[in-house]
Amino acid sequence: MSDDPGRRRRAGGRAGNKARAGSAAIEQMPWRIPVNPDRPTEPLDSDGVQRVHKGAMRILSEIGIEFLNPEAVGILKQAGCIVNGTNVRMDEAFVMEMLSHAPESFTITPRNPEREVIMGGQHMLFVNVSSPPNSWDLERGKRPGDFETFKDFMRLTQYFNCIHIAGGYPVEPVDIHASVRHLDCLYEKLVLTDKVVHAYSLGAERVEDVMEMVRLAGGLSHEEFEARPRMYTNINSVSPLKHDFPMLDGAMRHARRGQPVVVTPFTLAGAMAPVTMSGAVALSLAEALSAIALLQYIKPGCPVAIGTFTSNVDMKSGAPAFGTPEYMRATQMTGQLVRHYGVPLRSSGVCAANVPDAQSMWETSNSLWAAVQSRTNMVYHAAGWLEGGLIASPEKFVMDCEVLQMIQRYFEEATWATTEDDIAIDTIREVGPQGHYFGCQHTQDRYTTAFYSPFASDWRNYEAWQLDGSVWTAERAHRIYKQILADYEAPAIDGKALEDLERFVARRKQEGGAPTDF
């Protein structure tokens, strides 16, 4: 929690508004929820979809999933699943019946209703980098995460209109004790941003505290909070074939209160999953569907999504690899199956590179375009991810946001419109074979909006770039992020809601926060 009472009690500020229209740092696209107009890439034919589906069903019915949570096991036993200790087997009919209750799309409304997002259909949401233990920038290099760096990433998350959700911690602030870290982090997240936020399912106290903080920050009654999605959690299975206690506990708490749960198995082919993509995808789907079946049995119709994090390892070293051809195909294949099941899809914008260099951008671009091709609805780690998720970088954040804006522009109808005015026969006749189009009226009427305008890319020729200091991309991104932080002011928050939030955090800290193992 900030120790600057003046900042805490501000009624408003220019950053939230300036960021929507551009600021001294950059001119950016306005806030929007992108709609993907393209047909998805579908590498599997209908028989292939059925084979992968039947494989997932066989895993669930013949092998089973380990549910390391007695409450979850008891509920599934009551539902008629076959239980042997922690092993739970469920048949296809049960799984598909549970899936039939899940909504195809839903909205999540944060404390600022203007930042409401739509999860599902052709909508595509971008989420900041989440959960790295370290940060890296050009000035300080790699270092453990800290609270000040966490807050800087929250400012970047709020500033960029192409980032729709403030997901997990962009960097883990290890200088805050684990018992109260969630209180400080969520306080700052709810004050420094007005976007949808996330709760880590890492213990009952953390989950309940975050839900209460979101409720208070929005000035909501308990009934208003539970009447519609206001936040969400993402849980990961422990591949292969396990769901752990705290993740299941958090997921069940969210489902019972009507808050969305994204179930994302972490299946690395060749390590925690079969080396073949179809085998890895089948395993991933089985793990995800088992948890979703549990949640739909507990509260039919609760909002859920399936996440894919299926990639491969470097078979020479065992290190995770991302943005690979196999990662792209696995994402596309999972998209086909998830559309078959009728729930939203989450994927990621990831890479294995250690610094914001060429490798980081081609791998991340592969991941992001796989998200587009698979008709992903929520892209985790869309900006700032490095070293397979062990580093968050502000320079990489800025560079990734350039790509995200390009994707948003790619979705706009203006890039493929075919009206008579767009085909421009009269202009082509006017210019003829000897002229050029720079000065004609058709161009003059459109030149400011005809093409994507970058904020980080440098489109000048080599000599102009050299005369201006030969600044490489990461250096430009560094300057941009520094300017954003210098200009930043937090968005408005209701004064009473802020006071209620502060009182709650203070009380929970006095009570000791969440228990820890140390």
C-alpha cells in the first residue's frame, strides 16, 4: 500500500484519459476490444478433431486425473465419477453434459465499467506479462523482482490501451513478505489501474481477500459482486495428470461466487507430456476438462475457459522452448477442440529469449499470430515476457505493444474494404501511367489514417537513423517506457471505495495476512 496519502486520495488524473488519446510519450490507438474477423487456421480435419477428443476422453475414463483436494474428490464421487483415493475417472457423457452448461462467452466488469471486456466469440483480449520472479532492463540488467518494479509494470499495464487486463503480478515483489504480498499488490493494482484484475489461487485467504478487495474498490454490495463477473482466476494443472489442492480450492471459491476460472494445463511435449503434439494436446485437454467438469457440477453455468500452454522442450538441454512451429500448431489444434467444446480459449505471447532482441520478437510474434490463427480470446503474457517466463522486461513490454497494435490494425475493416471509393478507379485514371499518388486528392483525404502509424518502429532510412544517433529498438523502447512513467498519473477512484479498501488492507495486515510455510 502506498505511503503517499495525497496520491492515494486523488479524485482523478490525466493519465487514464491521456492514455486513451495518446500522450507526450507516444500516440497510441484508442481503447477497444479487438474482434478477429479471420477464419481460424484448422490443421486437423473432422476425423482428426474426433481422434484427439476421443484420446482426451480415454485419458479421463481409463487413466483418470489425480485430484489432490479432498473436497473436490468428494464432490466428484457424489457426481458419480469413479474414485480410487485421489484418482478420479469420469466418462465422456458426464464431461459433455457438464460442458453443455458452460457459457460460450461472458463479460467481466472491473471497477471502471468503461473497461469492461468480453471473453469469447471472436473477441480477443491481451493480458500483461504475469508471474516472472525477475526483471530486466537496459540500465540495471537482470535482478530479483521488487515492489517498485511491480508498480512500474502496473503503470505500463494501465497506460497501454492494447492491454485489456491486469493479470497476475508482472514481476514477483520478493521484498514484500509472502503473507501480505497479495494485499499490497492488489491494492496497488486496483489503484494504479482500472482494468480487470486477477487473483492467484494460492490459498483460501488470498483468494477471499482479493475478491473482497475487488468488491470494495468497485463500491459493490456482496450481491452486486456475485451477480456478474468482476475478476477472474487462472489455475494450472500439475502435468501430467494432477490438480493440486490450492488451485482447486481457489477455482471452486471463484465458481461458487460467479467469478470466471481459466484452466490452463502446462504441458511441455517431451517432458510433462508426450513428445507428439496430438498426444500433448489430448493430455492438456483431459486435464482442463476434468477441472471444468468439477466446476460446472458445483455451479452449472459458471464462466470458465480452457487455456493452452502446450509447447516443446529443447531435447538437447531440456529447457522449455516457445514460439516454435510445434507451439503454433498445438495452439491451433487446441483452438479447434475448444471451439468444439463451446467455451472461450486462452493462449500466450511467449518466447525463450533472455533479452529483448530479435529472437524475442520472432518467437513472441509466432506465439501472438498463433493466438490470432487459433481464434484465442485471451492472450496471457502478451507484453513483457522473457526467458521462458523467468524475466519481465519493460523494454520488451513496449516492443510487444507495438505488435499488439499492429494486430489490432490488421483486424480493422479498413485494411480490406472494397467499396468503389476504396478500389479508386477514378483516382487511378487521374494519375495514369506517368504520375504518382502522393499529391492526389484521394491520398490527401486519407493519408493520416490510411496506414498503421508506429510508436516504437523506426521507418527512416539508414542515413537518417544514423544521423539521429543510431538508436536500436530496445533503446527506443527504454526511452518510451521511461517517458510513460514520468508522465503517469493514476486513474480516478471513488474516495469512499478507496478508504474502504485501505481499511481492509490495514486490518488484514494486522491479522497477519495469509499463512505461509516459513
